[in-house]
Amino acid sequence: MDDKDRILHLLTGPIQTNTYVYACDGKAMVVDPAGEGDRVAALLADEGLEVSLIVGTHGHPDHVGGVAALKRASGAPFLLHAADAEAARRCAHDPSIPLPVDGDAPAPDRLVAEGDVLELGSASFLVVETPGHTPGGVCLIGRGSAADVAFVGDTLFAGSVGRTDLPGGSARTLMASVARLGRELGDACVVLPGHGPETTMADERRSNPYLLRALRHDEA
């Protein structure tokens, strides 16, 4: 990541989800606004940043519950994978994850899919489909001035992986997605998950039992 770029880390929503802001050339991409969308918008305005993109790594309420308020305040487009759009649309009323969020997410202004590239000044982000936690889970892999940064949602955590016991989850599919990240991300990549501390791929390759198991299975 270039020195002129910034990553802001906010804790938002009822279970204090990691909401990230990637700032480049005065513009901002907000990843996973879980709640308090008005507060996020006000904070970024105070920072002199224009919200250009709002991206959900998946459609659970603890990741998109603040999208509607942030979109109203900023006017920025909301991006999400098609497979999670319906879940996001009813996220405030999801009986499997009953959380008091700002409200249901709006319909995506743009559907993202494998291979799409999101542009933000000199930074760009490759969309990689990583289903398993949800059918429409994606990771955003930094390129350009955002090289060696990855927003991974609930696919991979420091020392762990996302749960698969909610509707649409699949342990086998998630392990394939985790193995893919293990193959494709370099050791220097800073991994920014939806919950818990940030990590690096080098650390995860050394000590994450789920990633190690996924990679062994992938090689078999």
C-alpha cells in the first residue's frame, strides 16, 4: 500500500463488526458498514473524504445493516454479489441472525462478480468470489497503490475461518475458498477480516489450522 493511501478501521453495528475505509486521492471505499451509517458518513466528511463506493463482502446484517443510512447520507453506490442480494434486502428481519441494525439494505446499484475490478484513484481491487460462509461472499484483493491489502469479510480470520451453520453456508465450499486465498495471496498481504484482529498471510500459513488443512486437502 502506498504511503499516500490510508485505511481507517471502524467498529460499527450491534456486534462491533470491522468496517473498513480505504482512502485514496480524497475518495473512499467503505467495506461492510454494519450499522451507524450516518456516523460513518459524518466521520468521513470530517476527514475530507468523498464516499465513492460502498461494498458488502456478503449480505449478513452485521455487514450491510448500515448501508441504507450511509447511502442516503453519501449518495454513493452500493455493490454486492447477486447471490446475497436477497438476504441483504431483508437483513433487518433475518430470523437466523436477529440483530438490531439500521435497517434492510437497499438493492445493489451494481452487482459484483468474479474478476470485476473496483477503481479508486490509483488503487484498485479485484473481486474474488469466496462462497461458503454465504453463497455470495467475496473478497477484495488490492492492486495498484493498494497492493498487499485484502478485505476478506468472514471467509478468513486470524487463526480461524467463517462459520457455515447459517442458511446458505457450506463447509466444503468455504474450505475451497480458504485454500484459494492461501494459494493466491502472498505472504506480505495484510488480511483485513470482518471480525477480530488483522493478520498477514504469512502468519496464517504458519498457524491457522483451518487454512493448513484446506491447503493439504487442495493438494491431495
